[in-house]
Amino acid sequence: MILSTLLAAASVPVTPEWTPTVGIIISVSSLVVLLLSLKIQYPLVGPKLPILPISIPAFIGAMAFGHVIGIGIVLGLTNIGRL
């Protein structure tokens, strides 16, 4: 059991280090998801943000999903050798 875990850990590909390019990709993907979240059916359920026309839970969810999408983009670009 331990041997198979060590073998699986040895085959994990190298992930990229943080660079400004990685930060820009994750920031842009978070912004795009935030803009898309303005189109949800009930964006104002819960406490409101003072600046944006969206609630705090929707904002946190959009930022979390944006980070997940951004990480996927970064790992995909790293895998094909573009980053």
C-alpha cells in the first residue's frame, strides 16, 4: 500500500512556480467568472456588497470558481508547454 502511494507521488508532473503571468491568468479568469455571475437568477440574495451589484456569497463563490478555472488553465498551459 505504501509502495503504491510512493510510486503515484513519483509520477506527479511538475507544477509551475508562481510568476506574474500565472497571477494575471488567475485574476482574469476570476474577473470573467465574476462578470458571468451577474447573470445568475438571484444575484442579490444575502448581504450586499457596497460597490458591486452582487451579494457577498455570490462574490465569494465567483472568486472561488474563478480560481479553480484559472488553476485549470495554468496547469493546462503548463502541460502543453506554453507556460
